[in-house]
Amino acid sequence: MIILKANKPLVVFLTLLIVIIIIAIYAESAPKHALEERGGKVKVVKYDDGTWQLLVDKKPYFIKGVMFTPVKIGESPSESTMRDWMYYDDDANGLNDIAFETWLDKNKNNKRDKDEKVYGDFLLLKRMGCNTIRLYHSASNNSILDDIYKINPSSRLQYNHPINKELLRKLYKNYGIMIVMGHFLGEWTIGTNLAWESDGVDYSNPEHCQQLKRSVKAMVMDNKDEPYVLFWLLGNENNIAHWAKCNAATKRVDYAKFVGELAEMIHELDPEHPVAICDGDNFNITSYYAKYAPAIDIIGYNTYRGAGGYGSLWRTSKMKFDRPVFISESGMFAYDSRKGEDEELQLKHIKAYWKDVVLNSSEYYKRGSRYSGNSIGIIVFDWLDRWYMDDEPHKHNPGKRPWKSPDGLDHEEYFGIMSMGDGSDTLMRQVRQAAYYLRDVWNKKELSY
């Protein structure tokens, strides 16, 4: 009989290792407990493992969204011809052209064959599994606005009228799609009575801020009791958008303080929905929000980092301002000047972006992993090509400005996951591969990529 002498240090080590493993397994399987809740009917919740989740009516809600700014071919905001899509009814049949009368060109021959049906964008969105659209800015004729939307012809045409609540109620009731309600906060001078020819919005100017405050208040008062509201989104990468005539980048403290005031005002007007801020992919103001705008509930980033995903964005944001993060705008164009239309290029990027968004969600979080658990979803840019972005709006123009892309150019008119083909019918829709990919992953019961 052979008796093995016990190695005491080894036994102690193995025992401790087993205990640590058991604790780790229990920690992973133990239910999460909420540490903080922000909102009401719609809320964001922080759990004891440091992750964040978005809830609607107490149920988890992960944003599977698109930027929705469908414009008819030939219309352009710079030419003051772009109308509000919510009131398109050019055949005067009582149906919204965009919502209910677009059709699918399945074989992409740029003509409507007998078997090609009318769907409408609302139904196409639903079938893709989309649950959210983002609106950049809300129209309003609220009496508190005075002449804010009457100075500039382009703003007057797009925003100086009531928002079409009846149409948006149908979007929610019949198609299950909610809305991130946005406000430019003075980008392009929108939300003020400043002329485009002026120097633009100065966030240290009390008069400019007061006009914007009235405009934001009108948006909230108009829509706060509507079922389609997901949350309020302030700005659109104002922290970097010097080209849009606003000075948030140079007046960072003023901007952060102003955003904080707006968030507090919105919470008083509407305690049921969170308030988000939209920044460009730059953390130049993020720490100022933590100091001066703690009433902000969510932070969004317009970001285009490439086919490797978003990298350190999640962790950096968490470190500087611990709030749930959604990608408020991201995508890739389907064009390469050396090839022409390039759907594979777009598909490659959108696959990588969606995967990164999912892996950084609370649902996928594991302690000790490199993922952050603060992702609550994405708004894909863009639902539909916009022909006015480069040059003449009646033509589908390749880009000319430099960008970090395979051919070194920014093809802004090709960002849509839906195309209008050769433009022979502005209500024609041709599906790009990225939309088919999103349909496949967004319609699964479980969050997956």
C-alpha cells in the first residue's frame, strides 16, 4: 500500500481556486439588482455589475433603429425645396407617399413589374425588424415659438407646421416602431430665428439659448404624452460640428451647462422619458457633462470608426461619464469610385458595427471581459439614399470630399441601406445587402449577430 503525503500548500491553493471558481460561477448566474433608475414609462437602469439596460414598460428594449429622413429626388434643404416627409401626398389620395406607397423593385430592373407590390416604408421597416427610427428635428407650430421657424425659407418649409401625430401614432400602433425625438440645438441655426447668413449660434449668448430652450420645450410639450416617444435626443454632434454654425467645441462649459439646464427642464415637463445627448465621436465635452449636466440619462455618439467596430469608445465613455450609450448614427456608403456601387463594402461595416453593439450590451456582459455592458443599441445611417448631399439633387452623385474609405472619398449620397435605383421613380425601393443582413439578425428572438 502506497501512502501519498499531502502537499499542504498545494491543497490550500487548490481549495482556494475551487472556491474562487464557485464564487465566479455563482456571480455570473446570480440575478442582477438595480442600483439606479432614470425615467418612468421608458427608463434606463444601472445594475450592480455596472451594466446598463433600456426598459419600456418594464421590459428590455434594445434599439434596432435607422435614421429616417426620406427625401424625394430633386428636393434639397440648401435650395429650400425639401419638404417634411410626413406630409408627402403628391397624388392627393389621402395616403402618405413614404409611409404607405413605396414599392419594392425586387429584380432591380428600375421598372415596376406586375408582381412587384406596393409596401410603404413603414411595412418595410417592420419586416426588417426595425423597432426605432430617429428624427433629427421635430416640426412644430406651438404658440411659444413666435417666429423661430419663419426666418429661414428652408426651416419654414420643413418645420413651421404641426408634427403629424396621426401618422406617427400609426407607425407605433400598427408597426410597433418607436421614435427617438431629436432637436438640432442650433445646428444650421435651426431652432432659432437667426438667419443662415448670421455668425450662427453662440452657447454663451443668453438670447440664443433662450430661443433654443423655447424650441426644445415646444417639442416636448407637443409630444410628451404620445405613445411613439422613446426618448428625447439633444443635438447632433454639436461638439464637433463647427461647419454647422454652432460653437459648442469652443464653448464647452457653456454648452454643457446649457444642456444640463435643458435636461432638467425636460424632466420637469416629462418625467416618463429619458433625455439623451448626441455627440460626434470625440470626448472633448464628455467630462463636462458629468460635472455640469448630470441630468443627462443617455449619451449617443455619431461614429464611423471602420470595419473593426468601435474599439475603446464604450470603455472611454463609461470612464468619463457613466451613462448608457447608444450609437446615434453609424453606417457606411455602398459606393467605391473605382467600382461603382459596392454593397459588400457597406455590408462589411454594418456587420462589424452591429456585432460590437451587441457584444457591449448588458445581455452579453461577463465580469472581467473586455466588453463594457453599457450599449443599448444603434441607429443605422441611413434608411434611404439622399440625392441632395453632393451637387445637383436630381442626380445620384459620387462624393468628392476626402474620407477614410477604400477610395479615399466620402460618398454621402450612397449611405442608404435602401436605394432608389436609377431615380426613374422616387418611390421605388431597391434593397441592399446590409438591409437583408439586418433583417436576419433583428428578427431573431434573442439578441444576436
